[in-house]
Amino acid sequence: MTFQEIVNILETQFADLEMAADEKNPQPVLSIPANQIAAVCQFLHGHDQLYFDYLACITAIDNGPGAATMEVIYNLTSIPYGHDLTLKIVFPRNTADQSLPTVPTVSHIWRTADWHEREAFDLFGIHFTDHPDLRRILLPEDWQGHPLRKDYTVQDRYHGIYVNYEDGPKLE
């Protein structure tokens, strides 16, 4: 099934959903509203002709304070039918005095999303609503900040260990 055929099925099912297809790159991407990601993914997983049974990856992107947006990209595959789809959501980035940005979880659709979403939470500070176990996966629970954000400031020490080597002891 082609990318356009998949988009046509989604446009029929979600008639009032604002979608944008980007086919100029080798891997076409379908952008959808962040608040609809779970509903669209549930449909893609359950539809007889599509059956996207494999979530290969979830990737997060911080576009920085200037753009004031973040993105989450979902790479889906239908193993039985041999077709792929990349979905993208773009949402407002939070500032230091705001709570973390939130998007719905898809972990109830694909179990592997549990770990992917935890990684995005840990490194980017994206909160996935209704996630069953949203906690850090790579960094210690008491780590300060989210290191892959564009405005992340490295703490000088963590439990007495130098983290920011520029401020640590000088080796001569």
C-alpha cells in the first residue's frame, strides 16, 4: 500500500482532522495534531487493510526556545502487509516556569512504546499522559533537567562527582 493510499484511508476515517502530508523526502511523513495521536494510532493498528502491528521507534526533537516547539516522530510498520508509515506531531515547548509539554501515550496500543516514551520523557522532558510507568529510564531519578533539550544546563556535580568537566579539577 502506498503512502497516499494510507493517507486517503485516514482522511476518510478522520474527515475533520487537520493532517499534512510531506512527500518531498525519501521517507514521507504525515503530520497530525498531537491530541489525536492515540486515536489515529489505534485506528492504524486495528484497521484490517493497514494493521500497523509494529512500532519501530519513537523519536523526540526539541526545536529550541526560538521555535518554541517540540516534535515526536513515530515509525510504524505493518509486518504482514509490508508497508511503513511515519507520523509526526508538533506541539508547544514549555518554558522554565511552565509544566512539561504533554502528549497522549500510545503504550496501550504497542507495548514497546512504554520504553520509547520513557526515554523521550527522561531526555527531553515530554510528559506522556496516561502512561503506565512514566519515570526516568537512562538517568537517575534525582537527575536535574532533561539533557537533550536545547536549553539544558549541565549541573556541576552529581552526588559529589564532577559532571561539568569545565568546572572540575584541572589535570595537568
